[in-house]
Amino acid sequence: MNKYELSVVLSAKLEDEERAAALEKVKGYVTRFGGTVTSVDEWGKKKLAYEIQKMKEAYYYFIHFEADAACPGEVENHVRLMEQVIRYLCVREEA
């Protein structure tokens, strides 16, 4: 099992309930494809380095999980289609 970190940037236009639902959906994708979520870091609303979709701020989340090598690709394929997600990045953590 490898350790991964999935960074997710959600739209600032979302209400609290919508943000929580989107985060749960992403965590659900991780578990559906055989991963185990170990922790979630919520950084809250931050200013973006540059404007994305006419937004200057967004919510940042960092999901740490353990999974085999096939899981991150599957998770990215599904997260890519979510309207609430502005940007995402999944990287493997060093052991």
C-alpha cells in the first residue's frame, strides 16, 4: 500500500452543506476504489494565486489516504467530472 495526498480546491460559491457533500463524495471515491482515508486537512477559504472561472477565492482540502497504485487514477477520473471541484492534484507521499 502506498500513501497519497489528494489536494482538492472547491468553489467558494458553495454553501457549507454542499461543500461537505462534495468532500464526502471525494472520500467515497477513495474508499470505493480500495483506498483508506487516513486524514483530512481543511485549510478553509484562501485567496487563489490567479483567477479561476472568475473566482478569486476557494476552499482547500488535503485528503491523505493509503491505496494500491490503481486507486489514484480512478479517483482522479471521477473527481475531474465534479462541477464543485475547481482544481485537484494527487501525489504519492514519500515513505
